[in-house]
Amino acid sequence: MSQNVGLEGRLSLRRGRMPAWTEIVQLGGWVRLGVLAGLVVAAYYGEIRGLMEVWTEKPDWTHGWLIPVISVYILHINRDRLAKVSIRPSVLGVPVMLLAAVAYVGGLNWNFGYVRAFSLVILLAGMVLLTGGWRLLAACWFPIFLLLFAIPLPSVGYFYATLPLRRIVTLLSTGVLNLLPDVQANAQGLVIAYVHGAASGTLDVEEACSGMRLMMAFCAMGAIMAYLMREKPTWHRVVLLLLCVPIAIFCNFVRVTVTSLLHVYGYQSLAKGGAHAALGLAMMIVALSLFYVANWALTMLVVQEEEPIDGRAGA
């Protein structure tokens, strides 16, 4: 990052045109960024490869592939703000980077993968602070923070975080099944026992249907929307963020209920495999729609009054 925006960059900012990256970062800056990126990849190669394997093999974390891309995209659309940042490196970035190193070593000693991956986010924040200062970190904090949504939670934390969701969804889905004719359902812990005519069976609300994948993806989605809607009042953005939990529960309730109905009425083949994955994808579309509806409703709650042209109230 150059100390100041170049002549062409300043002219583009005056004209209101979004500056190009070549106007923001000079050749020397790209070289330094390349070297730093190479060092980070070399130091965290094992952790990065492990994260990519989790994103590929575990359906709960497939959204991890999108998070780094979205972080880069947010930096890209904010390049006009980055172009105006005065670069003032801060030595406080050094202790932040040392903290990341301590966390990484501790994660190795304790065999705690989450801490090692988390230390990568701390390291990135420290590097930005060291090379660009507090103002640059203030401009880049959200894309860095967003990376946390791509780090898989520890197994124990994952289980206990999904447990309340599974219980809520089990009770709600059981209630819906009991509304159907000739169907009797009973929630036994995290299992739905049902009787339909002469047929009976049980449905286990598995961890794959616990809503944690939806919860993490929806929280990331809500955080992105709240950040991008900077023209909205703070309360508006906070409400959108808080809606992540009920939206995740609702979408997962719909998913589990549909899966239960398929089992009860003898269409078990549609309740697994590709069809089940497609249902999960459909819930992502439903969730996005609910976020947009919520945003519209919140916008309608506040009506901006137009100021008189002469600045005085009408007679």
C-alpha cells in the first residue's frame, strides 16, 4: 500500500470513479504482499489444507469455500475507502502476531485444531496492523473477522451447540405430524416415533439436520448484509443480525418436517442422498428470501420525512 494515493488515483477519486487496485497498491506493495502471503501459506499450509478438506468432506461446512471469496470481494468493493487510508505502520502489530504464534504453538501441543486455525485470523490482523496501521485495520476488520465463520467448531462445542436446535426442531416437527390425519407422533428425546395406519417407525434428528450448518451460514449471511447496509441505522443492522437464529431454526424446522413427511408416507428414497442435499440448498434460498423480507419490513417501520426546501416547516 502506498503512503498516499497517486496522482491518477486522486483524480479518479475526485471524479467519483472507483479506483483500480493498481492505483491503490504500487508495484513494491504487490511484491511485499506476495512475500507475506507466501510466508503465511508456508507456515499454515497444514492448517489451510485441513480446512479445505473439511469444507469438501463435511456438508456442515461447505460454505467455508465461499467465505474467503466473499472477504476478498468486500475488500474489492471497498477499494475507494482503502485508497483514502493513510498508511501508518504500528509496532503494536508485533505483539498481536506473537499472540498468534503462541496460540498456534499451544494448539500444536494440545492437538487443538480450532486454536491453530483461529491463530491464522489473529495473524492476519496483526500483519495488517504492522504494515498499515490502525486506520487500515479499521478498513479491513470485517473481511478478516468474516473468516471466523469458515473455521469448523470443535467437536464438543459442535455437539452442544446443535443440541438445543435439535430439541426445538424435534418438538416442532412432532407437533406438525400430529396435525395430520391418521398420524400419531411422539418426541422421545431427539427421536420422533410415529404411527401411520399399520406402519410405524422412528426418525432420528441427526446432526446433519441439526441446523448448525444453516446456523453458521446464516450468521455469516446476516453479518454480511448488516455490514453492507451501512446506510441503515445501527438498530436496523443489529436486528438483521439477531434474526439469524430464528431464521435458521425455522428453515431447519421446515427441512426436518419435510423429511419426516417423506418417511411417514413411504418416500424414504427422497429423504436422503442428492434429494436431501437439494432440500438443504432450497432452505438457503428460503433463508435469503426471509432476510430480504425482514430488511423490507424494518425499512417500512421508519418513514423519513422530507425537509422543506427553505428549511422551514410549512404553515
